[in-house]
Amino acid sequence: MVQVKKAEGREQILRAAQKLFEEKGYAATSMREIAVQSGTAASNLYVYFPSKLSILFAVYGPWFRQQLVDLQERARAIGDPEARLREILVTLWDRLPSANNGFANNIMQALSLAQPSEGYSRDLLHWAEAIVAELIDTCRPPTARTGVDGDALAHIIFMAFDGFAMNYKLVGRAKRMDRCIEAMSQLVLGPSRHAAGRV
């Protein structure tokens, strides 16, 4: 019975936090507000989570992981490498940054405010980059793979994801999104392959 109550309490906290993060953003949401919204004392939050940052990752992590698993399935079903790459980039740079009213921007807020004592872990980022590196590699012809570090390429794509998430929250969809995707496609596929695919 105690374990059931603990699980219920944890879920109430996560639901309350998600609602507040979506409405107010991470920076403007306090632990006290999460406690009030979830119907518990602020001190009880720390029984379940060591910090507000850990609450955000408990909300965002499972959702984000599922988005990338879904992307893997969609991308693997696309035969044409250029179309597959476009699906990957559109998902990471356009769909996910705008999903849930720009919820990904909460991660930007959280990381810009994080203290070393909050125990930020890069596990989610490393997992996501490994997925994307593997997917990107399936799009690249062997000649484009030579001398280009796929892991570094995935990291660059995620750095751009951060920027697109912030941009979406500030002004909406990036006006140069299509041009950015086109440019990255040329870089990833190589100019000759990219041009050949357009003939």
C-alpha cells in the first residue's frame, strides 16, 4: 500500500509540474507552486525528486525518448535516403521544438539556470545523439562518411535543435527552416549525391 501511495504521489507531482511548466515555463514555476498544485507539502517534493531540474527531466525525458523511438520507426520505413534525412531534420528542428506549445524551451530555461549541485546528467542527450547518429549514417553514402564524424554531426544537429526550440518560443517557426534543412542535407549527403537526388 505504501508503494502505491508513493507511485500516486510521484505521478501527481509530475502532472502538476507539467501543467505549470506548459503554462508558465520552467523559470517562472517554483517548487512551492508544484507542491500546491499537486496537493502536497513543498518538503514532500524532495522525498521524490532532489530538484526542480530532476522533476523537469522526469516529465520531459519519457516523452522525448518516445518521440525519438517514433522517429526511428518512421525513418527506417523511408527508402529514399534524402527523404529519410529530411524526415529526421524536420522532426528535430521543426516538429519537436514546436510540440506542446514549445515545451522543449523549458529544457533551455532549466539548463541555463542549473547549478552543479542539481546533478544534471547528459544521459538523455547522449542517448538521443546515438539514435540520431545511427539514423543519419543510414542516409549518408559511403563517400560522405569518410572523414566526417557522425557523432559530432549528431551533436551539431542537437545544438541546432536547442536554437530552434528557443526561436520557436520567441518568434515562432524559423523563417529559414527549409533553407537550413536544405543546407544540412547538402552537408550530410554531399553535393553530388544531393544534386543527383534532385534530377
